[in-house]
Amino acid sequence: DIQMTQSPSSLSASVGDRVTITCRASQSISSYLNWYQQKPGTAPNLLIYATTSLRSGVPSRFSGGGSGTDFTLTISSLQPEDFATYYCQQSYSTPITFGGGTKVEIK
Amino acid sequence: EVQLLESGGGLVQPGGSLRLSCVASGFTFSSNTMSWVRQAPGKGLEWVSTISGSGDSTYYADSVKGRFTISRDDSENTLFLQMNSLRVEDTAIYYCAKNPNRLLEPRDWFDPWGQGTLVTVSS
């Protein structure tokens, strides 16, 4: 099974900050990496698919990068509505696996 | 607009069974692979199962293999998850989600997700 490790598990940041979340796969997954945002009490929402493709309707302040085993999600200027938990997910092979999540909190 | 609406969750004793349903609308249901993903209280996301658009191929997490069965009724635009021999550790919100392709491929993702249905396994 491919293990997905996110770091940090939580972070505190201020509105306007640039935030980067890292996701590392236990083996190469090419570019088959997706990112989701989840707010309390709601279902996850897709932000970025295939490492760099922004889902329609997602603000351009979100961007993704990386390849192979190391990936990043960057929020260029954190907004109040971005405080949430973010998950990476590999689709390279089954079992499909998620990272443990990164909770972004208000400083 | 694509919508997914789950139902069938509830309280069940260990060893019991439940059948979850997910009614889809807003897209050609038979053209898409569909999945179940769960989230235990206060925990992260765990993929459970996926079924191809044709229904010919099914995939399961090891934690549920042999106990859960995924199926679909394309005439009713409905996805199912039959859960048998339930365990306390199966307690979670179960989400159904739409995959982008007819077959499960490496270039794949979950979008959108339903609102979820809570399954509680407890005596």
C-alpha cells in the first residue's frame, strides 16, 4: 500500500499569509495526486486534481505542485474562508489512500 | 448540477448489517465509476470501495473486504453499499463520491461528494 504523509498536521496562520502544505508518498505516484478541503461538519471538496489542475470554481490563490513522491499545496494569500482541514490523496493504485490531514487554524 | 444523496445509516449492533444507498442526479450515472469513502469521528478520510461504470469491476479496502459489497442500479441512478458483520471500528460517516471516468484509472479523483450518512456500530 502507498502511504501518504502530510506535514505539518496543523498550522496557525494569519489572513494574507502564504501557506504551503506538503504531502509525501511512500513510492512514486507520478502526478496522480489530489487535494481536498474539508470544513467542520461538511463533506470534503476537491480543490486540485492531477497535482496541478485547479477544479473549476476554486480560487486561483490555490495551487499545487510536485511529482514522483513529493507534492505541495500552496495558498498564496490566506483568506478567512480557507481555514479548514486539507487532505492529499493518491489515485495511482488501489488501495486509494489519503494523507492524515492538515488543519489550518487562525493565528 | 450533480447531486449525491446518501441514506441508510443508523445504529447497529456489532455483527449486524446495514445497506447504504446513494441516489445520484445531474449526470449520466451509468457513465461514471462511483465510490464510498468513510470518516470515523474526529479522524481522517479512508477509502472504502469503488465500482466501475459498467459494474463489472469492484475494488475494496482490505479493512472491509469480504464483509462489504458495493453495487449499483443504473436504472435507478443508485449506488449501494451492503455492510455485513459490522464492527465497532466501522463507525463513521460514509460518503458516496463520483469519479470522473467510466473505469477506475490512475488519473482519478472524487468529485463531488454527498453529504454523508452516519453509521454507528455499538452494543
